[in-house]
Amino acid sequence: MQNDPELNQNGKYLGTITKDFVVVADTLKEAAYQVKKRGFSEFPIFPIAKTEIPIGQKLIGKEDMAVNWNYYITYVDEFVQRQLIENEEAFKQAYKNPDEFCCLFVVEPDFTNFLFVPYPEEE
């Protein structure tokens, strides 16, 4: 469940994700906070894709903020129900602090995996 080395070597993904993340980070961080605060889950997940996907609810569309990815919001329960996570406890142990890291689930035809991206430091 570490960040995939293939992603790090493939600038095609990391570059566009990083570029977008600067724009959407505050919105995603607030959404994660609200998911936890309202008691939905301690494990918010943000699926992202360049096309429409049936996972979670769309939070930010590419056209909404002029970004390259659509951002959805869900949490670990949906991933377990859809059998996208086989071992829920292992996932929860590997999950990074949601106040500091955003849990993205990148969905692309040739790459699908979890990615933990640190939120920008607040000034």
C-alpha cells in the first residue's frame, strides 16, 4: 500500500496529479475533515479519474476548477463492499493520517492504485 514506484517513474501521472492537487487540496482537505467530523468514516478516500467513474460521489469535475482529473469522495466502506479492498484491517493500518495526507485512488486504464499525497503546509 505504499506509493507505487511505477507512478513515481511515470511523470505522466505524477505531474498532472501534483499540478491539480495544488488547486484542489484545500477542498479535499475540508471534505475529508467533514467526513470524519460527521462520523461517516475515519478513512476518507478520493477516487480520481479523467473520465466518469461509478465510485463515490463526484466532488470536483474537471470543468469545475479547470483541472485534469475528476475528483470523487467516498470512504473505506464502499471499497470493502465493492471488494476493491480485500483486507480492510491491512488497509486501515497502512492508511496515513488524513489531517496530513490525502488518500487518492487513481483510476486510469493502465494504472489503478492508492496514492497518499501530503497536503501543502499551511502558512
